[in-house]
Amino acid sequence: MRQFRLTLFLVLFPLVAFTTHKYYISLTKIDFNPEKKVVQITMRFFIDDVENTLKNHYQTELEFATNTENENLDFYLEKYISQNFKIHINSEEKVYQYLGKEFKNDVVFFYLDLKDIEMINTVEIQNSMLLEDFPEQENYIKLNINNTSKTIILRKNNDKEMLKL
């Protein structure tokens, strides 16, 4: 009987210990198209993390991808993104356009773009999204600018990075 309990413990403990762990990550892709003079930005987050953060910041229920989705959801999303995601190109802060959102399974995608960008010599990105509510959040930024690909990771203790291209 003791051998059975030990075997059961050794089999079940790793399953229970590791299935409840949650990772807090996001991915933002930034692509520069010099022919169209546009920077396209696609952000990917887990829906429940964004829902919880918006609830904490705006004290309102904002369920995503449901029949009861709040009619002001895009207003709150755009406001939150603009407060927590900044981009400077050639030392000048740029104002991007929020194009919308899309849901796929448990992920929400946000689409932004910057128009009339002639060239990029430097880019500075600050992404503090979700960092206040989830200290272990990691925001991955994948850049494709001037035929150069670079990936950076922004965290609570370092939510900003500058790149010279």
C-alpha cells in the first residue's frame, strides 16, 4: 500500500504542480513598409489578462468576444493602449491609429498603424501593457525594419528600448 501511495504521488504531483502555472506574455510585431510609408503594428495578448486589466483600470465589466460585449470596449481599449504603448521614430513621438481588434480562441489581436513614415533611423518603444497588474508579464517586440529583424523583451523593470538601425 505504501508503494502504491508513493507511486501515485510521484505521478500526480508533477501533473498538478505544472498544469496550474500561467505564463504572462504578449507579442507585438512592428513592420515597416517603405514603399507604402507605413508602419504596421499587430499586438497579441491573452483575452482574460486584458479583461482583468481593463476591469481594474476602468472599474467596469468589459467581456470580450461575447454577446454581452460592452459597446464602449473599443473606446477603453484604445485609451489603454495609447496610455501604455508609445513609439518614437527618429526621436519623435508618433501617434498611431487604432484600427481595431480581432479574437481568435483565447487571444485578442490589436491592429495599429503609422502613416507617412519616410525612413527610420532610430526607433524607441515603450510597452507597459499589463505590467502593473501582472509583474511577471513579458512583452515581446518583434521588429522588421529596413531589412533588419530584431526581437526585444520588455518587462516591469525595463519597459522601454531604443534601437539604432
